[in-house]
Amino acid sequence: MDLTEIQHAIEELPKDQLDGLAAWIAERDQAEWDRGVEAAMRTALETYMDLTEYRKGDLERRRTDDLMQIFPRGRTSILDIGARDGYFSQMLAERFAPVTALDLQQPTFDYPGVTPVAGDVTDLHFQDGAFDVVFCAEVLEHIPPQALRKACAEISRVARHEAVIGVPYRQDLRVGRTTCQYCGAKNPPWGHLNSFEEHRLAELFHSMRAINKTFVGRGVGGTNWLSAWLMDLGGNSWGTYNQEEPCIACGRRLVRPEGRSLSARGVTAMALLLRKLQFARAGPMWIHMVFSKDQK
């Protein structure tokens, strides 16, 4: 696909997808664009369209439906943290008014009833109880561990009534790990720096009480220390290199290793076999919890 074909593909996008793609591009680091306009546009289009296709999948549709069902009724204002392309913000505008859509860089979409703002979940510039409801999904797993408590405290502070939280459930961060080809750092999958279960979430949101809890998906995602160590030794070639998130150590784009040696392929095969042979129970993939400040 050359530059002309890329431009044509972008022009053919529906308006909502075009707005989302524009927001995605606006959030990219300038270094990404220094690789060249054609390469950057191709990356932007392919990555955004991958996200669009991902949302059509059964698991993602079930996760979205579950989140929309557990939102509290009878509330007015809502803060959508980590709004990205406004996917949830648009749906929330059908139930809440106003909707404030927050991301690290101000989103560029323009949807009725939605106000895009720039902000950091670890330092929200809003008054206490500024929003009836605060919504935060696909965010807390990306927060640096040393800032996680601060982020949860800020969510609790600006929520007047409820906070709706969505995170991966008991994710084994060794599975899908990547190795940076520039600095050699080991990276968790999808830039996920934290793993959660219900008790940890309850402790992080200790100033509120849990009033609802649901689970979505089913899978076996665990590994063992020996398999994980062998994967590291083999260069983590099976890692999540198609992720948007850069290396947590040097900030450069993660690239799948090429031209691996016979020994690297061998230890990777052994790692996969060891993981396959282990006994592991299937469990939920996502947990959604609603926390409330209101008294019983």
C-alpha cells in the first residue's frame, strides 16, 4: 500500500472512524512521525483499523455490553478517563449530560454532549465530587505501580457518587512479554504494569464500597517461572509486538526480533511446551466493579 492508497483508504472511512483516526494520530509521539510520513500514516491507519476490528470481536462486544449495563441510573455528569477516540464517550452521552472525556492529550473528536479535555488521572484538576460518576476502563493496568494509589485516590476524590472500574482479571504479566531490540529491557504485554483481582481493587478504592462486580470472558492465561525464563532467554519472540505502547525503559517502538538463532528457537519451543504441559485453571479475563460513596 503506497501513500496514495493510504490516503484513499483514509478518505473512505466513515466520519466517526475518521474522527477517531485523527484523535489517534494527534496522540502519537513526534518521533513516530520522524520515521517518514508514509510509514507513519500506514502505521496510524493499520493500528486504528486494528482497533476498530478488535471492537467487533465477540469478547470486546461482551465487555462493552457488560460495562454499559452496570452503569448507575439516575445520574447526570460523568468523567470518562482514558477516552482515546471517544468510543465510550459517545455511548455515555446517550445516558449522561454532560460527558467529560479525558486523556493525556486533549482528544480531537467532536461529539454532541462530550467535552474533550487533557489531564492525568494521577493529578486530576477537578474539585472534590465534581462528577456524579467516574468511568475508568483499560487505564489502571497502564499506570506506573508507584503512581497507582494516587490515581485511584484521585478517581475516588472527584466522584460524587460512583466509580465504574474495568481492568484485566488476575493477568499473568509474564505471558506475552516482549524484549526491546534497542535497550534489551523486558516489557509486560500491552504495556500492562499492574495485575488486579477484586480484593486489590477494594483496597485501592478503600474510601468507597463495592456495590457491583461482574466478570467477562474465560481463558487460561498463566505461565510458570521456568517457561517465562526460557522465553526471556529466547528473546520473547511470541510477545505482543503489535501493541501501541512503547518500551517502558527507553520509549522506543517495540519490534519483533528477526533472524533468531537455532538456540533461541529451541529454548522458545521448550518454553511453549512447558507452559502447555502445566496444569492451569481457566478463569475470567476482565473484572468490572462499581464503587459507591453513598451510604447503604
